[in-house]
Amino acid sequence: MQRKVKLILSVLVLSIPLVILNNLGVFDRFVPEEPQNSEKQGPVSLPVVKEVQMKYGLPVDSFELIDNVIDNGESFSNILLNFGIDYAMIHRIATEFKDVFDVRNLRIGKDYTIFAENSDSVKVARYMVYKPSAIDYVVFDLRDTGNVYLGEEEVRIKEKSISGVINSSLYEGLLEQGGSPALAVELSKVYAWTIDFFRIQPGDYFKLIYEEKFIQDTISVGMGRILAADFHHNGRSFYSFWYDNDTTYRDYFDEEGRSLRKAFLKAPLDFFRISSRFNPRRFHPVLKRVKPHLGTDYAAPHGTPIMSTADGEVIAAAYTRGNGNYVKVRHNSTYTTQYLHMSKFAKGIKKGSRVRQGDIIGYVGSTGLATGPHVCYRFWVNGSQVDPLRQDLPEAEPITEDYIESYRSFMNPLKDRIDALELPLEEPEDPKVRLASLHS
Ligand SMILES: [Zn+2]
């Protein structure tokens, strides 16, 4: 009953000759064969091949397609009753195929398509395809005794590049050049250990080669991986290359084979504003007296995920009047970190839990002594509290001598491609030109 269509083609597969793929039935479009008689003179008339258009594995040409969105108050039965389907069929689909897809799970705002035939000038649905996500779909076969099965759109990965000068923020710089918010998040993760994105300098720029996922060839359904990047910051290029050699490495490295990953994340959140720095002589805004601030406050909206900045063991997940809900993580004999004022803990976080770097341990709140939603991040080195922003923290292992040559031969062509990307020209803004035009 359940047919799961899963055709994920990588860029590599696309280089296989079309004929082979065609024989495998991968393409729904048929490539005409070369004419057999090579001695033919004059214009060769190729056989006319009609393209069989398929959508969701169904032949499009045989039906009238009606695209729609699940409306408020609409149900599976009232959609199909409008398309000539009787209660018996609706009931059978809703009960017999409940394990494949429960029709009560249709959600407002999701797309569906009716494959209809005209019968006595009435449109009669033969199939209904419901799309719970960009990639997944559910086919309701309304012919004969009915059937329901799940499918996935064929996802193709394309390599894309983007570059730009950063005038205000990296986020806006990427968006200006047509990048997506997801790309900005990915880039900030690649450089989470290296660059403080809130200290962007004039003249900083970025160049990226990344993967984007497409369905039906043109509809973008999200980001793949960033394959290579140059983040030019403060007059220096910070390169990163995704290296996966199937055995030892699966990570980002720079042009020398050094890891971009450090033992600690720069911050326990992705996007934030530092609202109060480590300060042993700070005036406390709630207590109205000088009280040392032995942490760094990161302001962020209520509910923002808080990550453990390194691997370790949770040694406390508790509540006190001052700290509110807090988590304390012991990383090794040297380092311990603590995260205060959480609205709640992440699922499974309790004393004794093991966490990996970047794991979500809780969510931003303002429990305990806090004036607004933020996380107070505290950092211990050998038992004393220090300012993590002033620590020279250890880096992860670089690529070893055994592998460095194969890394270089992988990385160098990528680096050449990144270096060859041109920066878009900025709009010329010469004040003299503007004044001249005003005075003429
Ligand atoms: Zn604090």
C-alpha cells in the first residue's frame, strides 16, 4: 500500500550520461535517440517525442489540475464532495488508510491539488494530492476502491555562489545579494568560533559557494551545506572549507587545514545583543547597589534556544531565587559554564545528562533576578570565575600530516573558485557629482 518515492540526486549523479539515467527511468522526459542512418543528407527530421509531464508521479496531461490551499473550516470530506466524490469513498479513505495518512491531519494553509476529469460538465476528482511540507506529499487515489500512499518530491542539489560587501550587518548583506535568512544562520554557525558578527568592520565582505535544494527544478526548498567561504574581516581573509573524507574528517577547516571549531562556542546563542559584560564593579540594576557581575548577559527574545558552549556533563539543572532556572555544565577538570534565568530547561536536561557542544539545554527567560529576557553566561577556569570573552580558548585538532596532502588537493581548486568570485560593484556615490548636478 505504501509507496515511498525517494529520488535524491546529487550533483555528481547529474554527470552520468542521460541515456543511462533514462534507461533507469529517472527522467520523465524522453531523449530521442540518434538517427541510425548517418549517411542521411540535408536537414534531419527527428521523431517528434511528446513529453510525458508528471507531477507527484501522476500524468499531468490526462487531467485538469486544480491547485488550492486548505481553507479555514475546510475538511477532507467537504473538499471532495465538491468534486463529485461520494460519502462511501470518503469514509473508506478516512478509515481504511488511516495508518498511511489520517485525513483529520489536513492543516489550514497547506497546499493541495485536485486531479480532475470532466464528466457531464462536472469536475470529478480522480486524485487529490496534499502537501504537508515542501517535499512530502500524500496521494489520495479516488478511483476504483481507493488508495492512499506517501511520496517525496525529487530533490536536486545545485551549487550556487554569492558575494557581497557588508555595509550594516552580515544578515542584511546576504539578503541584499539575494541570499536567504537560512544562509545567514548557516554562515554564522560556520564562523561561530572565529568571528564576532557583532563587530563587523567597514570593508568586510563575504564570498560563498553553497548548496541549495530544489524540487521541480526551480522551486527552492532550502539550504544544503556551505561548501566554501571567505569571510573577509578586519582586513583579513578567514577561509572555511567543508571537508568530508569519509573516514577521519567531517568538518570545516581553513586553508592551512586548521579546524574552525574551538573547544568553546563564542556565545551560548546564535543571535543576541550583549547587554552587560563581565564586570567586578558593576552597579546592580535590581538590587541598586554595587555587586560584581561575574557573567556576560546576552539579551535575546523570550524562548530563544540556549546552547551548551562545549561538550560536558550537566552538574545542576535547578532553581534559585537569584539565578532563576539555571543549568551548570562541567566540561573537564578545567572548565565549567553556567546559564541563568531560563524560562525552561530543554527536554531531557537534568543533573547527570551528557551534552555536546551546540546542544540546546534551555530557553531564554527572565526567571530569578532579571529585568528582562536574557541569559547570564558564567565561565569558570580552575574554579575561579573569569570573563570568557577574554580567554584564549583551545582549538580543535587540525588535519594531521598523513592527510594534509589530500586535503590540499581537495581544497585548492575550491579556494581558487572562491578567490575568483567578484564582489558586486557598489553604487557610485560621489558627493561632487551630486553637488554639480544640484547647481547646474
Ligand atoms: Zn548576568
